[in-house]
Amino acid sequence: MTTIISSNLGYPRIGEKRQWKYALEQYWNQTISQEEFIRQTDQIRLDNLKKQKYIGIDLIPTGDFSFYDHVLDTSVMFGIVPKRFPYQGGKVDLDTYFSIARGTKDAVASEITKWFNTNYHYIVPELQDASLTLTSNRPLELFKEAKEQFGIHTKPVLLGPITFLQLAKGYKESDFGKLLEALTPLYIQILQELQEEGATWVQIDEPIFATNLSDEVLHDAHLAYEKIREAAPGIQLLLQTYFGKVTNYKEVVSLPVKAIGLDFILGDAFSQIKAYGFPKDKVLAAGIINGRNVWRTDLNKSLQLLEEIKQAIESETIIIQPSSSLLHVPVTKRLETELDPIIQGGLSFADEKLVEIVTLAKGLEYGKEAIQQDLENNTQSLIQFNQSAFKRNEQVQKDVEELTKDSADRGLSFVDRIALQKRRLKLPVLPTTTIGSLPQTKELKETRTRYRKGEISVTDYEHFIQQLIKKWIKIQEDLELDVLVHGEFERTDMVEYFGEKLEGFVVTKFGWVQSYGSRCVKPPLVVGDVSFDQPMTVKETVYAQSLTDKPVKGMLTGPTTILNWSFVPDDIPRVTILNQVALALKKEVELLEENGIKIIQIDEPALREGLPLDRNTWQNYLESAVYAFRLTTSSVQPDTQIHTHMCYSNFQDIFETIDQLDADVISIETSRSHGELLSTFKENTYKKDIGLGVYDIHSPRIPSSQELNHNIENALSIIPAEQFWINPDCGLKTRKTNETISALKVMVQAAKELRQSLLLQPK
Ligand code: GLN
Ligand code: ZN
């Protein structure tokens, strides 16, 4: 008889209605005290536990909750606080913790970057000045809390040492082994204390095993886990992988731990098990419910798969769980009462996924009959959803089928295009611009809410947006920026906005997921073939352009970013939807151009994060992303200037792809990664126009002119001035109005001074 255990890897932190976000922001704005903040967040955390217990999950995680980011939690637990923040040792206090994440007026924040192939961002640990010590045993505190408050015996979750070190920076690759040796005793201490407290299962997250690791790292990992097992024999360690196929399957499943967690969705773990087997003496934790999307699981299929897995592995215990933490999906579909019931019936968010897990566990343990009613309901909902009218659009399917290589070609080469564009646009050297969005004030957000509630009319709302555009065109003219933007005030979010306008998408009311810090996004859902329905950005852009002689950039979100930041169906190939989105955006580009817009920016900040974790499969993804981008821009005149923008990723290794997008101008964030991208330019000769973000927009601090000059001069030592643009590193929507104006003033001034000094220099 096999023992079946239901489990969760991580629950969303944000609360059903983003209470978490509001608590954080109120604390940062000092509208609530620290005690009140702690009280509110305790409540959210405990509610999350209660809910999972109520649903009937056997292994409920603790340690998945965070005040900002679980990687930062791990860093501060190990005493890793960059020297620029005051810190005397011991447990890191809350305000120091937030300073590392957000920066202060004296110290820049630590870099943020994307968590594997997701849209979650973590704070990169900086090991350069670290002496590793255990400053507090957070997993233990949270384990005790759940035990004492609810009598729940939880499964503590820790970020694993291999992943943690691989994601950190500030050390030489050759020092990896040494650092791991220093870190291992700290893990041991945590686990021994947990063991003493009575913990049984402990989940160690090692998603890094889905990436390509060297033999040395694998070898060091084996040694470290061996030591950990010996030192805390009472703990049943569950080594958890996710987000992709484990690249060194044999080595990973032979690590000295009790259980191995594999991703059966993105990781296709079953093929590996069939090909290489699974160790008899280990427990398999099977991630079979998709932790990365929002669709109802086909329970019949999953149960079938589980039966097959059970046959294949001969293990005494199977843990059934989501394929990854549920951090990446919204909390519950229960609140989506405004959706078409058929669509609602096709959905499953975090809570519903947990119910699916409990159902499957029951089905696997007691047989199909035990869950007969659930299976029938499931089949009914899925049939209705899959047969519904919004699923198919024959015309779009045909358009995509007819695409050829030439459909994505702009004709004239960059060199010829840029000459025509320069003649038309007449911009100075080192042109200044911004990335698109301008501050979204409280008043704007309130007005939008009232509009959504029907309290003000469309006309009044649109008038309000126009006033903002007008105000900011004037501000930008006064600042003497060279290329203006309309400000994106009509958009809450760069993807959701297009989801609302494109055919084939629906948007939710509370479908939020955490992106970075307190910022959440609400990805739209692709429920059928995607097509152009109505102009999406023309009205606002053309209005803005009518107010000024300077060029106003049209602003679109690119096809790959729209796709990566949406929830996409499993039953249509991703590239098909990608090309459908590209064709719809192409129409929008054409409309902007027809209406006199000379510069169009198509943002692709999510291009890199969609990369599969295994490098060997990158090529396909990158080719389709490039194709879709080029398709979107393929029909514009050569003197229409195409821009693109990317941020918060490592771009070094996809530079060739960036070049192939064939955008005339690209702006890339570099200020938060402190100019590391520059080294890439030393090696590559990038010939197109480029703006490297000259200051970090995520921090409330106003950059000094020295700092900006330094950043720009640094860049100009490598990139010729004729190619260089000056801009902040990302959109300004999260900043305050005054901060924005002050920072842009410094930026424009720096550009002017540099132009002067270039004039003085002999050619
Ligand atoms: N144009 C968008 C903005 O300025 C780009 C945002 C992004 O890169 N994430 O807000
Ligand atoms: Zn950006």
C-alpha cells in the first residue's frame, strides 16, 4: 500500500485583496506603526495557514511568507548586509531589511532580478563584504508560530544553499566550494534546531538544478547535502526542483535526501523517470498541478498520470503537490464573479489548485470511485469551457498559417533607415527621453476606481486623462526633453491594458500576483484566438502629439512581453498565440503611423525571462520572439523610428537576439546592475542607437549630477556619442511627481553639459 500525502510548496503572500501590499505601503509611508504592520501581516500569514488546513493539505509550508522577498529573507538570515547599510551584527531589523530592498537617501538598493523564468523579482544577495553567520532561525520561528497558534505541524521551506549561492553575486566562481562550505554549517544549525522542535519534513528549494550546472558544483552539492543529512538525521529533507527539466537528472535524484520534488509540467519529469528510473529508497514529490497558470486541471488526466507514475516508481510514499510554489498565481477565483460563468468554470487559482491536489490525493489513495462526483463536475466544466465561442477565430488562425519569413522583414537596413530618421526627426546628439509611463498619482488611481465603479462617465474619465497628458506635455517641454511621451495614464499596467482591448483576452478583478516588493500585477487571461478589435493607443498618443512640435513616442507592449505576462492556454502552441498577438499589434503600429506618429516604442522587458532554463533549448524561443517583434514592426516606413525597451534581466548573453530585433533604438536598464552591461559592449560592437538607463527609477532618491555624469561618461567611453540616448532606466509610474521632475531636470542638464563638452572636443 502506497502512502499518499498532499502538499503545497508555497502559498501567495499577498492576501485575497492585496492586504499585504497595503500593509507594506502604509508602513513605508509611516501611516501605520511597526506594531500595526506586524499585526496585519501576522493576520494574513495565519489566515493563509488556516485556509490550507481547511482545504485539507497535509504538508502546509511555512517560511514561504515574506515581508518582501524570500531570497532577501535568506540573505539577512545569514547576516548578508552590504556595507553601505548601517548594521552592527545580530538579527537584521525590519528597517534595515527594507533599506536593502528599496535603497535609502544615502545608499543604493541591492539589485533586483527575475526569479528564474518568472515575473517575480528577487533581491540579489551581495556576498562581497559578507561574513556568513546565522543571525536568526527564521524557519524555526515560523514553524513554532504555526504549531503554537493553530496546532499545525508545518513543513518549513528553505531556499537551498546551491540555489542561494548561484543567485548571489560578489564572489569569484572558483570560490563557490569555499562559500558552500561556510554556508553548510548554518543550514545544519537551522535543521538541527528544527529537529529538536519536532519538525519532520523540511523542503529545500533548489530550482537551480533545472539550469546548467558544472560538474564541480554538482560535486560540491553532493558533499554539502551529505553533511547536512548526517548532522540532522531526524529531518526528512525534501529537495525541491521546479520551473523546468532537471538537467542532471541522475546526479540530482541520487543526492542524499529523503525526497525529491520534480516538476511534471514544465519539467516533463515523467519522461525522465521512464528513461532513467527513480530511486526506490526515495520519496517522489510529484508536482502535477500547474503552479504557473490559472486553468482548471483535467483531473481525469492527472489521476491517470499519477497512476502511471505510481506504477513506474515502486515507492512507498508519493507526495502530490503543485509543480511550483503558488506564489505565481492569484489567490482565489471565488471573487471573480463578473466573469462569464463558463470562463470562471475553466479556471483554478491557488485555492482551487489546492482543492484539486486534495481531490487527486484522495483518488489515488482510494480509487476513482472515491472522487466520482468531483471528476464529473470537472469534466462538465472543461467541456463547456473548451467548446465555448470565444475559443476559436478561423480568420486569425488562417492569417498566422500564411505567415512566411518575409512577413517579418522591414526591407531597408538600419544604416539606411537611421539616416532618413535623423533627417526627419532633427534631434540633438545625446537625445533625452523617458521610457513611457509618468507618475500615477493618488488622484489618478482614485479617479480610475470611480470610473470602473461607474461613478463617473467615460467622457469625464477621458477628459481627466487628457488633462494629465496636457499637463505633462507642458512639463516635458519645460524640462526640454527631446522625445516626449504621453505618459500612459490610461494604463494600470502595460500588459493588462492591452488584454482589455484585444479580442481573445479577459481580465480579472482580483487576479493579482506579486512582481517585486509590494508591486503586484494582474496578468490578463488568453481564453481564445487573439486578434485586433479596436485602436488601443491612438487617441491618447495623437492627442499628446497635437500639443507639441516635438516628437511624441507611441507606446506599445511587445508580443513576447504580452504573452509572458499573461496566462496562456496549454492547448494552443505558444508561438501561435505569440504571432496572433504580433499581427494584432502590427495593425496598431500601422494606425499610429498613419496618424502622424514618427516614433513608436515597443517594450519587451519580459523577453529574457521567458527563456527556458536549459540553455540547449534557448534558440527556438529566441527565434520566435525575434520573429514576432519584427512582424509587429514589419510594415512601417523606413523613416518611422522603432524603439524598444528592456529591463531587470541579464542581457549579456542574448545580445545577438537584441540586435536581431532590428529596433532602431533600444533603451536598457543598467543603473541598478551598476553598469555591468557595459562590459558586453566592449566585446560586442552594437551599431544601433542605444540608451542605457542613467538612473534607477525604483528608488525615491534623486540622483546627483555627479552620479549621472559619471554613469553617462562611463557609457560614452565605450559607446560612441552619435549612438547614445539619455533616459532613466525604466518607466516612472511608481514615482512621485516632484521626484520625477527633479530627477529629469538633473538628467537633461547632464545631457546639455555633455553636448557642450563634446562640441569643445576636437573630432
Ligand atoms: N513603457 C513602460 C513604462 O514606462 C515600460 C515598463 C517596463 O519596462 N516594465 O512603464
Ligand atoms: Zn522597464
